[in-house]
Amino acid sequence: MGIMTESKYKPRIGVTLPDEGYRMLKYFSQLGVKLAGGEPVALTASEPHYGEKLDGLLLAGGRDIYPPRYDQPAKREYTYDHNRDAMEEHWFHDATEQNIPVLGICRGAQFINILRGGSLHRDFSKVYEKAEYPNGTIARIFYRKLMFVKQESRIFSILHCTKCAVNSMHTQSIDALGEGLEVSGQEANGIVQCIEDKYHPWMLGVQFHPEFMLHVRKYRRLFRQLVEQADLQRA
């Protein structure tokens, strides 16, 4: 599984998570870090662990981000997690200041973009052609779509593929790019699947969920790279 054994020290990777629900997401997000040789530190709104020393940060998936943060109206009868938003914003700015590596997954990638001044499409099926994907439980597990990756990119150096089959577990997607970010992977119809920070030492955001594809080596490498970069930055 590509477990790191070179050092007894396990880089401490903060994994931002919701306080309630999302049991599978919580488990597999932390498992990806463990398999890569890191020590996951669960960061929640109720237990944010402010002030602790982290070597890397993983912004995990979960509920939609509050739309007024990017000048869009909130959905009616939708429960937003404002406390988690505030907790993640704190840790993102801390990670940026400390130059520690950051990986954003789904909501995490979207939040990176928002915190850099970007915006989202609240429903990409209304914006892009051929963008109505199966969304049932079985489809979320097994359905795959193609992400086209730029060769001159960090994500290509990790996945080693220009056409990568990724899962589809989202209805929102990145619209206007935030400051310092660039698109390095997207679908043929234009939906953004990967963003990178051109100036930060190591910052990636992926719209798909690699934690639910840990049986595929190239997606385990995303977590391994996060942990290895955390170890390098620590040194």
C-alpha cells in the first residue's frame, strides 16, 4: 500500500471533519493518511486543536459551503455548518502562513478556491452540457468519469495519467478561480476536477474523492505525497 517506513516520526496531518454524520468519509479520509505513513489529527468545530503543531493539512469533504461566502444566495431549508467553515478557514490561513502542504478534497477543494476569492457553481448540471451523472448510492460507489490532466502539473507528477477515471460525488463545482490558483484537471465538458496553487510549496484541490478509491495505487499516492511533503517541510 506504499506505507512509509523510513522514519519513526509520523508527520501529523490535520484532517478537517464535520462534528456529526459522514462516518464513512471520516474513516476513509483518515485511513488514507494512515496508509501513507502519517498520523491523522481529527479537526472539528467542537475540537479544533488550535495552537497544535501540524505538519500538513487535509480539508475533507462534507456539507456545502455557505454560498454568501462567494456572493450567492443560500439554499432554502439547507443546514450549513458555519462553525466548520470558521474552523477550516483558521487552519487554512495557518497552513498558508506556515507553508505546510495542503490537500483539499471535494468541499475542501471548493473552500480553497473560495478562501482565495473564487466562486462556485451551485449546480453544475445547469451550466455544463452532458453533466447529469448518476447520483444513487451504487453510482456513487462505482460510477467513473474521465478527468483530463495537464502534463505540466503537480497532479500529473503524482497520478501519472492524462486521462484518469474518477468518481462523481458532487453537484457543485468551481467557477471563477481564486487568486494564485490554476486548473490542472477537468472533464471534457469543462467541469473543474483539480486546482493547484502556483506559489505555495504544495497545495492541491481535487473535486473527486480519492479516499474512496484507496484500492487504486495512483490515488493512494495523493495521500503519500501529502505525507512525504509534510515530512520534507518539517525537516
